[in-house]
Amino acid sequence: MLVFRILAVAIALGAAWPALAVQPEEIMSDPALESRARALSKELRCMVCQNQSIDDSDAPLARDLRVLVRERLSAGDSDAKVIDYLTGRYGEFVLLRPRFSLTNALLWFAPLIALIAGAIGLVFALRRSRAAPEILDASEPSLSAAEQARVAELLGVPKGKRKKVV
Amino acid sequence: MIAEIGHYALVLALGLAIIQGVAPLIGARLRDDTLMAVAGPTALGQFAFIAISFAALTACYIQSDFSVVNVYENSHSAKPLIYKISGVWGNHEGSMLLWVLILALFGALVAAFGGNLPATLKANVLGVQSWIAAAFVAFILGTSNPFLRIVGGPLEGRDLNPILQDIGLAVHPPLLYIGYVGLSISFSFAVAALIEGRIDAAWARWVRPWTLTAWLFLTLGVAMGSYWAYYELGWGGWWFWDPVENASLMPWLAATALLHSAVVMEKRNALKVWTVLLAILAFSLSLIGTFLVRSGVLTSVHTFASDPSRGVFILAILILFIGGGLALYAWRAPTLKQGGLFAPISREGALVFNNLFLTAACATVFVGTLYPLAIEALTGAKISVGAPFFNLTFGPLFVPILLVMPFGPLLAWKRGDALGAAQRLISAAAMALVAMAVTFAIAGGGPVLAPFGIGLAVFAMVGAMADLIERTAVMRVAPAVALTRARGLPRSAWGTAIAHFGIGLTMLGIICESTWGIERIVSLKPNEAVTVSSYDLTFDGMISRDGPNYRQVSAKFTVRQGGNVIEVMEPSKRNFTTRETSTTEAALMTRGASQLYVSLGDANPDGSIAVRIYHKPLVLFIWLGAVVMAFGGLLSLTDRRLRVGAPKPARKSRGTLQPAE
């Protein structure tokens, strides 16, 4: 299904696609700042693209945001401050990792809820099967006449001597 | 004319599908052999007509018949033949036709090779399968007809999107669709079992090979898609946690869980109710994937609402099959008898553990993928859930799976000996510790988690082999004896070990690539050089070369290692004239399982060119692991008990004269 993702990316970016995302001239001279900028860029969404971070995207908007992130970092902002600044300007939509909030609680707890629900279900299922141990085959649906004939055929019982096998 | 034949054949297929969806089900209810026998021929006929339809569309593409809208919009006479053919499914209408073709193929396979199925089960399975086919053929005919004509056809087509003009398009969608759609058989078996109200170990034995087939194609399809994105998109990533990718990952996770729970059901007659539910869920996730990709709902809830005809149709199909399947489950599942007691520490217990975590991982991906849609629909607020979220939540769920995985095959059914299994894994654990220590010593300053990841991957890989080593006694007896023992082992044991080894391999690749990958982004003028890892790359200059339907500009790089020229790499950009679009073709140099990856950017006015160069250590293990997994699946599929486990009706006796009754 990647085809369609690739298509979507191609359409979103138009004819200029694809070139590089991060351009050589954007890179900051201070490697520590640059690596922080790259890490931050991976967390931020290019809002005109489909599910791409500004680090991956070649769209002009992504470029502007990358430059903005670098400007804020060289101005001495902390990572958290840069994130705050961008969410202030563009809303929560810009964060690829949503913040923990009341609306997002279900999202963040999803793995835990799934595990706990599964474990509880499991305990109940085990208890139930222990409480009612299996009664061997007594209540299994018996074979139909046609199936009886098949069994006999497979067992090689001559037709005349066939009787109920199971 | 050819297009009309294709269109007409599709209408006939719909007719047959409806008959096949009704008569056998009634027949199974009334125990009427004649009505039930309708299923076989109609399934074969349905497949034949859809195949004719698909062949007709392919013929239109090969002949470049631009009076057919679909061909006009997605093809070009100058396109190489292979892309003319793969272009058939490089668009919405054609890909849906491929979808139903594979659906009908699976139905036909059950009809042809399901001779040993009980008559009512076979009739019900084919009936349910046909309902799915009918719904999707109606969808194609109603909203996505690929055979529509333009009056006075244009002379030239608009060409296929250049990014799709790649061998990846020829391979990836068919593989993925075989996997996706193959799960429909497990679904049909589950629904048939619920209709009959009867399910036993034999049912699991019939379902398992079909699920295994679907799973191995799905594995290859997902891996192939990932590799395609890696080399074609040109930014070196191989998994983006895109909703469209998640749409293929979710069925894979569910199918993997189903594969394991079906083993428990087949061997121990336990987990019946759960297995049936998983079979329904696995295909439901395939359908949801189709819906997500096909309806446009991903871009925004609003684009979906603005052109809803296709989306609403698929949504209706979705509700019908998922809702219907689950409702039937809720109604009938309580009547299914649970059986097969087991202690928590046992083979069953390990498989249940596997199921718990795989399902939780699947649920996480599901919630993460759909949460933004739900929030937007409910509150109007827009949020994004992307790679950072999934890396943080999905990864930890896979760690316990990998840790427990080597234990599973070493535990006995019913009641296992954890201590004994642990003792047999001591050498695997020791090797994992050594690997951790070595990693830590070499890359001490790196990420703290990386050595643990390497240790875990090594534990999974060596541990996967523990069962084989134990059972062949290769360490204790003469090689010849061990070889004989190895031959005597069931192929499913080999399959399990190899597939488990594969997942460890994939994990090793992921960790190495993401931790020690190097990226350099530079502007280079001709004759300038750059060093990446142990390689020196010199930019020699630009070369122009034209292809059949594009113009290509390549940059020539000479790669040296220790002063010796080892390779010439030519990353390029192609400009496709018809669509006025361009693509970058990354150049790859493979050394062992590691790759050097060079991708071109824009040329600057001063004659320099921007390039992105990556060194990706052991990156090929990511996909090689998936191929190994699929190979394990294939071995398991050829296991004796699946080949001859349920014998065919004795053909020999049929040939001889039978006494009159």
C-alpha cells in the first residue's frame, strides 16, 4: 500500500519533488545545536504534507520551520521552549507525538489498556475452563449419515459390513 | 471491444458471486447436496470471469488503448512493457480489480483443493467468501469502473506517476494483496464455523495452511514495500509509521497472532473462541486498511466528506462484514465449547503470551492510526500521531515477545518446565551477554539501549535455534547421526526455528541501522571529496543520459576505501516529460549487509550539487529477516501434517469397480 503513500507524497509536493529535505546551507556550524535541531525536526509535522516530519519533507513550509527551529535554538531557547513556541503558533497539530492531555489520555494508555484487558480476559477464561472441566466428546455433535459413510470408506470397511463406526 | 468484454465478464462474475453466496448457504442449512454442490463450479466460474476481466484491462494497457479512461489517465505508449503491465494496478480502479481477482483466486483454490472438507463447511466457506466478492465487484462496477470509455480517444496517455514506474510496483502490491485478501479465507472459515456452530481441531488444521499462506505473502509484501520506499523515496528511511503502512502492519500482527493461536487449537483443542475472533479481526483489519487507503479519509475527515461516493460504499462494506462477523460471533461463540486445560507455564501459555502482546501491539497501532480521525470527527481539533509516538509505544511491546519467543518451542504442551527451558537457553543467554559486552566496548559512548537491543536480538536468534540443536543433538552425536535426525524432524519445527531466527535478524538490522547509521548532507563541486564511514567519495561530474520516457541527469561518484577505487556510484534525477515530474534515483552500494546510499538534491548556481550520503550498517538484515521469516512459513506449509494430514478421499478405490448395493 506504500504505492499510495508515495503517490500522496508526490502529489502533495508537486513537480519540485523530490530533492533533499535538509539542505546543506541550513546546517548549523555548532554540531551540538545541529543535532538538537535534527532531533526536534523529527518530532514536528510538516503541516501541508501527509504524515511527514519537517526533517523528511521537502516542502517550502517544512524548510521555513526547519530554519525557524534553528533560529530559536541559536537564540538560546531550550528544546521545550521551541516546542512551546511552535505549538503556540501552529497548534497541537504540529506535534507528531501528541502531548499527554485529557483528550489524548486514551491514546497514551491504549497499550496498557489493551494489555490489562487482555490479561483480565485471560484470567476469566482460565477460571471458567477450570470450573467446568472438559467432558470428553460426550456432547460433541455426532457425525451425519453421509459422514459416517465417509469414515467407513476411509477405514476401508466393505459396504455391506458398514455399521455405525463412531 | 476488449474493454467491453472485460466489463461484461465482471458483470457475469457478480451474477455468479450472488448465486454462490446464496445457494450453498441454503444447501448447507437444508443439508441439500445439490445446492451445496453449486459452490464449487460457481467459485471456479467466478474466478475465470474475473480473470478474463483482468486480462482484458491488461490487454488495453499493453495495446495503449487510450479510449479507455483508466488507460489514458495512467499509461503512455512510450512506457516500457513491464510498467504498462504493472500500471494496471498502479491506480485505484485497477488495484481494486486485482483485489477481487485474488479474492476469487482464493475461493477457486478452496473449491479445487478443498475436496477433503466436510461438505457443509465447504459450502458455507465458499458462500461467505462469495459475499465478500459480490460486495467488492459491486463496488468496482458501481463506483470504480476501469472500463469506461472516452468518446474519440486521445492519441497519447497521461503516463503513470513516475515514482510508480519501478519494479517495486510490479512486485509489492500483488504480494501484499495476496496477503491481505488471503486472510479472507480465514474469515470465511471462521464465519462458516459460527454458522455451523461447530468447531474442532480439524477446523484449525484446515484454516492454518490458508492463514500461513496469507501470512507469508503479507510478510514479503510489507517488507518489499518498506524496501521500495527506502530506495525510491530517497531520504533513506524504511518505515514511516504512515497510516497507509500501519494499514498493512495491523493485519500482519493479527495474522501472526492467529497463526500461533491456531497451533494451540489444532494441537490441544483450546483457545477456540479466541482463534475464531482473531480470524474475524485479521480480515477486518485488512478491510479497514482498504478503507483507509481507498476512501481518502486519511488526508482529513473533510476530504472524505466532500467526495464520499467511494468512501461511503467501502464503509458500508466494512460495517456489513466486520459488524456482521462480530455480531455473529457474539451470538454464536458462547455455544462453542472451550477445551484443553493447560498450566500457565506450558507451550500453550507461551503462545497465549505471544497473542496477548501481539494483540496489544496491534491495538496500539490501531488506536494510534485512528485517533486523529476520531478526535477530529468528535471535537474538530486536529492532532498528529506520528513516528515518535509509535516508536515509544510499539517498541516496548515487542521486547517481551522477543524475550519469551525462544522459550515457547522448548516448553512442553500442557505443563512445561520453565527451569529446564531456561537451562537449555543458557548458551543463547551467554552469547547475548557477550554480544552486549562487545557492543558496549566498541560503541561505549553511544545510546545506552543499543547494547541491550543487540543482546536481545542475539538471544532471539540463537534461542530460536535451541530447539533444533536439542532435537538433532548436533553437539553430542556424530555429524552423520545429527544429519539423519535433522532430516527426520518435522518441517514445521524447522519452520518455527527459521521464522523466529528471521525476526531476530530483522531486529538486529533495525537496531544497527538506527543507532550507528551515519548521514552526511553536503554541497559538492566537481572533484571535491567527502568521507563517510570508511569510504571516500569524490564527485567527478554530471552525466546526461536519456531513458525511453524520461531525461536523466546523474552525478558520478568514485568511491575509494584506503585509497583504492572500489565502486563508481551514479545517483540520478529523472525528469518525466509527460507529467513534468521528476524522481530521484538513489545509488546504493552493498558491502555485506551494509549499504552506502547516495541521493541527489538540487544543483546550485555555482556548479555545486547538494547530496545526501548515508552509511547504513547491516540495514539489509531488516528485509532479509522478513524473507527468512517467510521462508520459515513456507517450510511449515510443506509440513507433512499439512500436506497429507487430512487425506483425500481414496481415489484408488474409486477407479476400481464397486459392488452394486
